Amino acid sequence: MNEESARDGTARALAYSRDSLDACIELISEGKPAPVMMIMEELKRDIISKALIMSRSNIRAAAGLLGIKYTTLYAQVKKYERQCLAARLNDQRYIPAGDVAFRS
């Protein structure tokens, strides 16, 4: 991925986050709860995914692109992997390896 397409992806992510945050501000001004933390976590996950794609899953290179330490990015990736696994295990359609009972 070249630098121009990386900038374009970053610009789209920032526009998305700005729209989401504007919607949150509107909800708060109306006295309604807003999912700010959820939106920020989703944005962070999307940015990390983009960096990993750009670096071809090289965590050290992705950390360099993001300007953060390798250990910080590694911890985030592991956190998202655990969340993904937990979501799959909670999904009734998910069949763990070795499970002979079929679920639909």
C-alpha cells in the first residue's frame, strides 16, 4: 500500500470518527447517553487493523507506522484476539473443535 492510499484511509477513518463523535455530542446535548467509549474502541481497532494490513501483519512495522511501542501494539492485538474468541464461543452457531453436537 502506498503512502497516498494510506493517507486516504486515515482521512476516511478520521471523518468517520468525527461524524460519530458529532453524533455523540448531539446525544449528550439532548440529555441522552452516548456510546463514546464504544466508538473510540471501534476506531482504535480499525486503525490497528489498517496498520497490520499495511505492514503485512508485521506487528513491529505496524507499531512503527502508528508511532507506538511494539509491546503496546502486541498487547492490543492479543486483547482483540481474546475478544474475538470469546464472541465466537458465545455464538450458538459456533462449534468448537471436537464437538460432535451440531448447533444451528
